[in-house]
Amino acid sequence: MSKLIITEEQIEECIQDLDASEEAFSEAVEDFKATQPVLFAYFFSEGLQILTQAEKEYLFYLATMLWKTIYDNAAQTLPPVTETQMGK
């Protein structure tokens, strides 16, 4: 797989898309969950107990934004992250 370069403009566009409406963010979350179930589940695991609720929500927003930016700009579909890769 070739390297993907994400530009600041692509990130800004993604942020605008996610912040456009609650529905847009919810749709991105559902897509994230469907395409990366192991990674998605990590954000709701005990591994993040050290963070406050606000920190967890912010981290989840950043991960969703990053996933969507990559997903929207990748020339090919990214393979799902596995439990082995997550270190479980």
C-alpha cells in the first residue's frame, strides 16, 4: 500500500463535514464502526479508564475525524485493524 499524505485542507474539510450536523457526525460514526470494528470498540474499552469523560469524547472525535479524512482520501480501502494489532 502506498503512503497517503493528508493535507491540512483535507482535515479542515472533514471537520466542516462532521460539524455540519448531528446527522453527519452520526453517519461518520456508523461508517467508522462498520469498517473498523476493533478500533472503534477500543474507544469504549477499559483501556481508556484513565481519561476523563471529556477527554474520551475528544479523543473519539479526533479518531473519527482522522479515520474519515483517511477513508475519504485513500485511493484504496484500508484493511480493518485486528485485535492482534491493537495488542489484545
